[in-house]
Amino acid sequence: MSDLRELYQEMIIDHGRRPRNFCVIDDATHFKKGNNPLCGDKLMLYLEEKNGVIEKASFQGAGCAISTASASMMTQFLQGKTEVEAREMFTLFHDAIIEGKTENVAKLGKMAVLAGVSEFPARVKCATLAWHTLMGALDKTDIDVTTE
Ligand code: ZN
């Protein structure tokens, strides 16, 4: 348990308990549901995009502290970012969390606290759910995003 306790750093606990941008965007231009059956994390992601810039991002749903913290930090990051910047960050985040690549961790900003999850394969899908849901939202896919 001590490793896991280390993993739940202060920022993850804070975002998990008091998620930012936890609301519905009524005029959302993008919407996507994401599901991580392995842990039971479910989220709905809302984006309001104008001229290729994500002006607002928010989410709703229920999940573990890691999935909630990841979605909370991601929606904070996305405000004012272009779709291109969002996709670049997905790649950086994916490489750090799934591939365990450390060279670009600093570019993740405060989301770097989630990089420690790469050592816990069972929690990787919790951390990446929001980001996979984001890709589904940007691509406007017809089906809900699932990590399985
Ligand atoms: Zn989870």
C-alpha cells in the first residue's frame, strides 16, 4: 500500500476531491462519453471550440481519484489551447504514462504528477481515460470511448 500511497500525491488527491471544471457546457461543440470498465470510471467530456481554439472544457461523471484528477487537470490545460496543441499533449501524455518515457515529462507541467502511474499498469487506464475520450471528442467518432 505504501507505493500506492506515494502515488496519490497531494495534487491528485486535491483534484480528485475537488475536480475543476466539473460541470456541463450547454453550448458544447464536442461531446463524448468515456468508460474504463476495468476500474469503473465513467466520464462525459464537453468542449466548446471556436475557430480551432478550445475555449472551454469540462467533464462530469464518476470515477476513482486518478481518473477524476486526470480529467480535472486535462480540462484546465485545454482552456485556450488549439486542437493541434491538444493532440500534441495527448502524444506526450500517452508516451509518459503508457510507454513510461521520461524525457518529455517536464512538458506535461503539473500533469507530470500522473506520470508515476506508469509503474502501476492497473491504474494506467484510469489516467488515460480522459485523454482517449478527448481524442474521440475531437475526432467526432460515433461510438463511446472505452479503454477495453
Ligand atoms: Zn480508475
